[in-house]
Amino acid sequence: MTSAAPTSWNPRLALLVAATFFMEFLDGTALATALPAIGRDFGVAPADVNVAMTAYLLTVAMGIPFSSWLAERFGPRRVFVSAIALFTLASLACALSPGLAALTAFRAVQGFGGAMMVPVGSLVVLRGTPKDELLKATAFLVWPGLLAPVLAPLVGGALTQYLSWHWIFLINLPLGAAALVAALRLVPSGGADPGRRLDWPGLGLTTLGVAAVVVGLELLGHSAGGSAAGVGSLAVGVGALAGAVAWMRRAEAPLFDFRVLRVRTFRATQTGGFVYRLTISAVPFMLPLMLQDGFGWDPVRAGLMVAAVFVGNIGIKPATTPLIRRLGFKPVLIGAAAASAVTFALCALATPIWPDPVLFGVLLFSGMFRSIGFSAYMTVQYADVTATQLPSANAIANTLVQLAHALGIAIGALLIRLSASLMHDAGLAASADPAAGYRVAFAALAVLMLVSVADSALLPRHAGTEVSGRR
């Protein structure tokens, strides 16, 4: 289906979509600071509680392809409003969970609500935005992904220490109610296609593949030396995803139209950009744990220190767009990823005797480079995508963004457990340096980030100039 080129966009609608993204992203990471408290309440190890975080993000990633079809089949207004309602009610159920199994199940339901909010909201905004205003529209949509993961530890830490972890979910009730009222007023009706068919084989293979990959990483994380079940799950996941790609390349009405990956700027954001998002998604999970479990800090002190990343995000934001217009996307992407790798390496060197201002400064710069890179990737990925390619590009991009968040947490937990196991095998006592395993994990993240640097280096020199305005 083709559409006319957009001539204007609605900032209020973009702000509403950004607010729902913020609510969804916040709940994706807010539990990080509360993991020790939840573990004590449920009688499990703090790192094991990450299964609830992974279940949420995994369900979001798996639900996005299905929710994209729902939006086209029943109309974006109906799906978006229903998503907000489901997300809010599931938040209440999470707060009332009696154990880890129930919390994980309700988080999965909550994640499906989030999956319906993510692609529908972004597609509505993008369809109404001309290319020369994409930087402005993206500025609205980017801030939830930047602020929520780093603000979440502070919010989660304060609620956990002064009230209880249950309030991490209860605060969604008034936020969800307000978003529901705004959505009914701002989201336009129409756009439903009753004849829209769903690619069931493509959906089934994609869902199986994503789930099996994340579960495989989770199983390997619980058995640091490796397990047959984890390896088998990874093999099933990779095989299912390969089968999904093969099927959709020849299907008449595929779930994803992979021809959009021929666009070089879009492809780069789904390869090196995927690694970038995966790596930065692991940090909000690992950093509060290192400060609490490794350094012995309380949740509020840890949350305040992690807030340095938030300050860096905010502080550099006004300069991000001028920086992109001045230098172009390629130098910005390379510089942001390389500098982020350096800050991760510095986190690997951190010790409890470091003065607080020094660690705060490292995290401040980490937040600055995180903001620059995240904004650049979010903007350039649609720079050369046509209107007819936008639905498939939006579905692919949102699925991989959420999958990167889920894998970031799973890989973060895996790296921590692998490091602890390696130290144990080497005869090093964890009591001698409780933070040593976290340092090894941060060093591994620094190396992984270099993959993103290499991929961005292969971009054309003038990539995305129609959006950046640089000539």
C-alpha cells in the first residue's frame, strides 16, 4: 500500500507516544535496583530474578510483529488504546505477585501490552513526518530509550528502600490512566484493513527463534560452564530464525519484507546498531548490581550514582542535533561507540576506594556518548527508507531494538556468572574482591562495543545527509 509524502507532524501525538515508550522502557529496567530485595522476599538469588526482566523484554520482542499486524488489521487507535489498558492492568497484577513464577508470568503479559504500544505509536508518528523534520520527531521518540534505563535505577532504588519494590509497578496505574485519556483524544481513528492477512508461518518461526535464543542464553547463564539444554536451545533458535528468513523471502505476504535491508543506512542500524543497543542495555542491569553486590552500597546510593548517566544524557541532548548536522552520521556513530567502549573499560577498573566524583565523572561521560550514539542510530535508520518500505522497516527495527534489550540483560547476567565461575575455577575467592566478576563483565562489554565501531566505519561518508542536512 502506498501513501502520499507527509507534510507535517503532530508534536503532541509524538509526546504521547514518547510518554508511553517511557513507561514501557522504565518497567523494562526498573527492577534492576530492586533485584536483591525481590530475591530476599521470594527466597532466590538476586541474579536469578533477572528472569522476570528477561521475560518482559522477550515478550515485547516477540509480540511486536504480531501487534504490527493487529494495528493494520483493526486500526492503530483501537490497538494503541487496548495496549495501554493491558499494560496498566498487568502492572497491578505484578505488584500483587506472591512469588517469582507469578511475577514472571504477569511480566510477560505486561510485555505483550508494551509490544502493542511500541510499533503502533512509532509508526503513527513516522508516517506523519517528512524527512527534513525527522530529526525533530526523533528527538521526541529518543528520550524514553535514553532516560528510562538510567533513571529507572534511581526510581527503583528509592521506591524499594523507602516503600517497597511493589511500588515500581503501582506507579504505572495513574500514568496509564492519564495516557489512556490522552490516547483517546489524540490518536486518529481509521486505517483498519479487515482483509489484512497474517503470515502465520513467519510469525511462528520468528517467535520460536527469538524465544529459544534468549532462553538458551538464560540456561547457559544458570550453568556457567555451559549446559546441553542451553546449547540446544540456542541451536533451535538460530535454526528457527534462519527458517523464518528463508520462508519470508519467498512468501507472498511476508511478516517482514527483508528487501528493506538493501538500504545501507537501515542495514547498518540493524547490525552494528543491534550490537550497540545490546551492549548499552546490559549496563543499567550490571551497574546497580556491581555497586550493591560488589561495592556493598545501599540501593539509594547506587541509584544516585547511576543517575550520573542520566545527567550525561540530558546535558548533551541540546548539542546532539547540531553535532550530527555539523559532522554527519558516520563520524558521530564511530566516535560515540568508541568512546562508550572506553567508559566501559574504565568501569572495569573501578574499585570501592575510588572517590565518588571520579566514578560519577566516568558515568557522566558514558551517558553523554550513550545519548549521542542512541540518537544518531534512531534517526539515521529511517533516513533512506521510502514510504512503502516504512511498515516493514518499523517492524524489523522495533523487534530488534526490544530483542537487543532482552539479550543485553541476558548476556549481562551470563557474563557475571561466567566471570564468577572462571574465578572459582582459578582458585580466587569471591570474598577477596566481590566486584571482580563484574569488572570482567564490563571489560567484555568494552570489547563487544568495538564491533559497532567497525560496522559504522563501513558506512558511506555522506550517509543520511537528507536527514542531517550536512552537505
